[in-house]
Amino acid sequence: MTASGATPRPIGVFDSGLGGLTVLRALLDLLPGEPVVYFGDTGRFPYGSKPRDDVLKYSVEIADLLVHRYDAKMLVVACNSATAAGLEVLRAHADVPVVGVIEPGVRAAAKVTRSGRVGVIGTVGTIASGAYQRVARENGAGLELTCAACPGFVELVESGDIESDQVHVLAERLLAPVHEARVDTLVLGCTHYPLLARTISDVMGRDVVLVSSADETAFEVRAMLQPGVLPAGPDRAAVPAHTFLTSGDRDMFRTLGARFLGPEVETVTEWQW
Ligand code: DGL
């Protein structure tokens, strides 16, 4: 309850599955007083290899669920593939503010690069969409982007394999284009990739700064919670109750969710479309 006695409206966060919990971690750390309702579309996972129209349709369905049924006051699209597929469509569709992860990722890279040569890795859908290149052009920081799709990375993370020889060999092959482009900054343009950071860093070399959009996305959300614009949650002394929804198996979500997020994943509700 807020000081006025009203139930605080949650921030709606969604992803194709569990990866968005890496973004949620940053959000909860920065805004500990905000209640969150998280939807992981594990029943229709993955998004990164699906046609854009399918990903867009799923995203609109989830946005409607979070806003109309769970009264979300804003939406965080904590999925690069969904952001790439149609952030603008979602913004036009939803009657609450919508934050994606691509603009924050590009901004974070622009802040740390010295040479301006920036690599971006992501799913096939994200890279093929050209969304990172478009946002970088619009950002006006003069970044020279080299993008590479990394099919297979997500599946390895989901299976819990983040440091084996197999991951290393695959990473050497898939990261070759960004390595050869001599980037000094690499955007982890997929919610799963922060869990592969050690292997990616081994392959890229210690001088290459790895950037994930999670922190920058959380800053963007905080900036939007302004009095008179969007009300912030109760003060941080109150521990808010979070809601976790999955379109797949509840037990699997809870077990793997704790790996991505931590102990906050308690009660998980299965959602049937
Ligand atoms: N969450 C997706 C992303 O950030 C990765 C998993 C998927 O392919 O759905 O692109």
C-alpha cells in the first residue's frame, strides 16, 4: 500500500522466457520499492529464431495481459528479439509507456567506447532486423557497428552449459566477425548472454568492454518514474510482492529463474492462453 492507501501499480516486464530476469535483476536492485509483474513466455520460447510477425503478435498479447489484467503502469520489453521485432508497434498499441532494451544498450556502448568501433551480438532475429544499426544511426554518436548473430548461445545457457569447451569453441567461431573488426566494446544484445560473459571475455580479450543493457534500462525506467508523470512505488523500506507468470512449466521456471534472478522467484503462476 502507498501512503495514500492505494495499492501500488506494478511495472510490467516480459521476455520470451527467463533471460529477461537479468534485466529484472538490475531493475529490482535500482528500484527496490517497485512491485513487478514478470511474464516469461517459456511456452513459446524462443523468439530469436521465429518470424517477426509471430514475435510481434506474442508481444502484443502479453502487453495487453500485463496492462489490462495486472494493471501495469508501464512496460519493460526485457527481450532484445521482441524489442527488435516491434518496439514502435507496442508503443503505439499500449496506453502506458514502453521501454525496450536496444536504445539503452546502444547508449551504454556509446558511453564507454573510445574508438567508436562497437560490436553487437544477438539472436538471428535481432541481428537480421537491423534494429541496433538503426538505433545507433539515430543516436548520432557516430558509432561504427559490427553485428553478429550467435545461434546456439541461448540454448547452451538454458541447458546450464556456460563454460565448457563446447561453448568456447562455438564462441570463437561466432565472435570472429566482431573480433576481427577490432571493436573495443561489445554489446551483449541478448538477455541470455550476460551469463556467458566469462567465455565471451576470454575470446574477445580483456581490453574489450562487455556492455549489457540491463543497468541502462533500469536507469531509463527510474527516469520515467517522476511525480506527475508516472507514480513511483512505495518507499524502499516496504518489500513489494512480485508476481511471476509463465506460459510454460511452473517448476522449471522456478528452478531456472532462481539461477537468473535469485531468491525473489517464489510463487510462479502458470498462464494458459
Ligand atoms: N530473450 C531473447 C533475447 O533477448 C533470447 C531468447 C530467445 O531467443 O527468445 O533476444
